[in-house]
Amino acid sequence: MGEEKSRDIAGITVRYSDGSTKEIQSGCCVDLEKGSDDLSVEMLNVKPFDLVRLAYGLVAAVQRLGMRDKLEQYANGVGEGQDNG
């Protein structure tokens, strides 16, 4: 394998089903690989504290959706579709 060249993110564009688009000025895009804990994260104009805000916001969303038990199970090693009982 050859050495991969360093690349900077030039932009993140969201495409909607109605054909419209939105250009993200600061944020990230995460690719969740099915069956894996590996995440591919691309970030654009993200400062260190932005990551703290992002993590807090995602945990707050999990809480609002009533999925705290799922988060705790995952933190304890129980994956999606597994039963901890």
C-alpha cells in the first residue's frame, strides 16, 4: 500500500429528496459502518470545543428520544440487536 496524501475538506453538501441542497459551513459528516464500532468522521472548520458541543448535543438527543438505556447498554459492551439479559 502506498502512503495516502493529506487532504483537507473543501466542503460538505447535504442533498434533500426534493432536489435542494445545503452547504455546511462548519460541522462534520459521520459514516457509520454496519456491524462495526469504526466511524469515518470528516470535519470542516471544527474547533476543539465544537467537538465537546457536538458530543453533548448527541447525548442530549439520545436522552430526549428516551434511549438512555440503550446508551448505557452500549457503554457496557452490549451492541445493537444483542440482549444483555
